[in-house]
Amino acid sequence: MRKLRRRRKRLAVLAAGTVLTPVGSALASLLGNQLFPANNPWNQIITNAPVATNSAAIIANIGTSALVTPGWGVDNPANGASALYGIPYNVVHGNSTAKVNVVIDNYPDESDLIPVPIPANAVLEGDFQNGPNPGVGNRGDSHLIVWDEDNNVGYELWYASRPSENSDGKWHAAIESFWGFGTNSFRPLGWMSGDGAGLPILPGLARPDEALPVAQGGQGVINHAVRVTLPNRVIDSRYIYPASHKGSSTAVSTNTIPLGSRLRLKNTPAVNNSISLMGSQSQVLARAMQQYGLIVADTGGLAAAINVSGAPGSVNASNNLSATWDMTDVMKLKGLTANDFEVLNLAPMVTSLSATQGWPGSNLNITGQNFSGAAGRLSVFFGTNAASSVNMLSDTQISVTVPSGSGTVDVTVQSGVKQTSAGNVTAPIFGYGTSALTAADKFTFTAPPPTIQHVTLNAGNFVMSGTNNSGLGGTYHVLTSTDLSVQRTNWTILTSGSFDGSGNFSFTNPVGSTSARHFYTLQVP
């Protein structure tokens, strides 16, 4: 929960208000729509990511006995004016729903000032289960989350108030952020969003339509990271990708954690035994915490807890409640504590190269870790020279084309782009950063091998020409064989010669019409 920056034109004081196997690479789905591309950090599988060196210190600071606490409850209109606990979301059809301008009172300079398609039956965080809870100060953070199904975009407002609550009869909010879920999008560095970390809220909410078994109309799996909030006392004064904004804390310590950091539920026999005793919905939640983890998005919640965020209910395309949680099942998560979690190091690592030497234009495979989640902004450098045709094959492998260069250099992987902003842990890179230099990433540039450029049959002569690709002089051999299966070392040296001053060569060999089939190759000693 953040503090609002008061603006002069706003007179009112705003209240702050067994081992689990990964399910697969299926992506997060909301009514059949994918939220963000596969390479987005929210959709990144972190099962095998290394643990941060200061993980134990951070967990101890949180409190090893701090409980995992689901930050939502059941959504049932029959409960009347009982508080709606959790962060609800609304579904609209943006092509037919009228858009309204929202007055941004506190952070217009960090807002996307665009009209929002707010449905008539919009549900805000902090409302009653059977309808609106009048008075913005009675609703806590009062988030308004709107997802446009037609265009797969989201609008997120923090501290939203209805027209009936404002003297000008308009919608108001402290901040507005817009998210296009069809592409990778981030806030400008230093900006907040509806979250303190500058992150989208909707992609990180646990929803009952995901956790319910398939037999009950659910997906039976959560294929994304889950939003989590932690007490302010453990939050660092910096942020780390994918976050773009730091918390209000002034602490920088080995036992504090920056906004945007990733926690992972351990995959140990003890933890897996605890999971096996849970119900189906809490098991789905726990598996998501092992496979995708928790992203620290804001401060708040219980002071001694890992506060996991979720929607109290799922809604259909008409914005009507369609699925709810079994909270007796969900609360089994409280059998887990902070000691069951670890903080991750998601910086890219290079552990080996498919070749330790090569020439410009050749292909090279890089093996390591943490190559995914870069949102399409993955680069490879040979010294200071960027490689072209970078192809991420998996979280542990990249294929690249070697750029120009000379000598022996370090091959490094950069996850992110260069952007400067105060408080960014991985500055000057906005991303997971650059791989550390090791003996395993050394690469030596060599001259490319000779190339046969032309082969022709001219007036009964076999003519072959090419280049040594390295310039003046040098000896070559032309080898021949009538059997392609014979090892090259056993081929016959037909002739030897020297490359000319430009590094070129030409070879001519008479062949008769009755000659046996011959194969030729070029060899440089």
C-alpha cells in the first residue's frame, strides 16, 4: 500500500486506504486470450533458476515462520454487504463499450491519460460482495481493473472513485496505466502503475477459473507468475526488472529485497509432502509458485506474511461472476512459510560454448541459464561487437551468428536494453542484466577456412576456383576420390599450389567422357 502524493488542486486528504513436474509451456489464458507473449517475464518458467547469494538473509528478514497468506476471499453476492476481499477485475468489449475520461488527481505525469471503457456494473477493490461500497476512503486501495476482451488490452486505476463520489460527477483515480497484452510493454523507468513497482496487476492475479479442475470448468493450472506483496520493512529502495519503480524504503542491504524480485517455492521432499496434503486448488497455486514464482509488486498486506494476490472471483464475457474459490481449500496454503521459499538470481549465465574458436559468419551455440523472460530483448556480444541473428532456443541455449572481430574475447549475454534510471539494480541495463565473465565464455577469432566458389565443366575440363578468405599467399592441396565414403585422409592429392596475391586460386583438370566419377575438395595444410 503506497502513500499518495498530494496535489494542490485536490483539497481532500486521500486515505491509503512427491517432485512436481512442470505442466508445460502453455501460456496464461483469460477467456482464451494470452496475456503477454511467451517471452514476457510473467510467463517465464523459473524452475531451474539459481538461487540468489543473499536469499537466506532476505528470507530471515521476512521471518522464516511468516505464513503464506492468500490475499483474497470468496465472492458471493448472497453475503450481502460483506467486504469483497481481493482484487476484482472487469471484462468489457472495447469495440462497443463507451469510453470515459478519468480525472487523474495525484500522478498525471506518470499516467496514460486515455479514455477507459468502464462497464456500468464495474466492481472495485473494496466493494461489497453484493454491490458498491460508497466512499473511496472505505475501499482501501480501491483498484479498478478493466480488461477489454475485444482488443486484449487492460486499464488499471489505483484509488478509483465513482462519479457519485465526486463533486464534478466524473470518475477519478490517483493514477492510470494502460497495458497492451498482445505485445511486451513496460512503464517508463521511474514510473509507477496501479502497483508500486510499475507492474501490471491483472497478469499476476491468481484466478479461480485457472485453479479449478478441468472437470469443474477450470483450467487446472496457473501458467504465470503470481503477484505478491511484502511488508515495507523488508523492501529495498531499488527496483529490478520487470519492475520500473522503487519502493518508499530508504534501505539498501543484503537482507532487503527490491520490487520486481522473484521468489520461488522450493522443490524439496518436505515442501512437496506439504503440497500433497493440500486440496486441488491450493496444489495448483503451489505448483505455479514452483514453476513461475512470485513477483514482488508492492508493499502491504499482513506485516508478518507473504501476501499472495488473487481475484475473489472470475467473470465471464458479460462481466458476470462465473467462478469462485473454495477458500477452505485455498487456505491450505497457510501450511507454507517463508522458509519454504528462496529468492532467485535471474541474471543470464554462460556455462559453455559449442566452439572456442571460429570466424565471422559462422554459427555458435551458447549454453547457460536464464535466457528466457527477456521480452524479445536478448543480445549477445563478442567483446564489444554485437552478434546478429540471435535465436533463443530455450532458457539454456542460444544460437548466434559470429560477428566480425579479432583476438580472444568474452562472449556475454545481455538480457534487456540500455536505459538509465536511478534505483535500477541492473543499471545501465533495464532487464535481468549481463552475464558475468568466466573462463567458459572465451572465444578466439580465426581466419575462415578456404571456400570453393565456382565449379564448372568447360570443354572437357573440370575447373574449380575459390579463395582462402585471408589474403596473400599460402599453400593448398586439391584432393580427389572416386568414393565419397572414403575418409578424407585417404583421398589422393591431385595437385598442390599457392594462392595468388589476392588469396585466390584456380584449378583445371582434364576429364574424359569415359572417366570414372570423381569427387574433389580443397585442403589447406
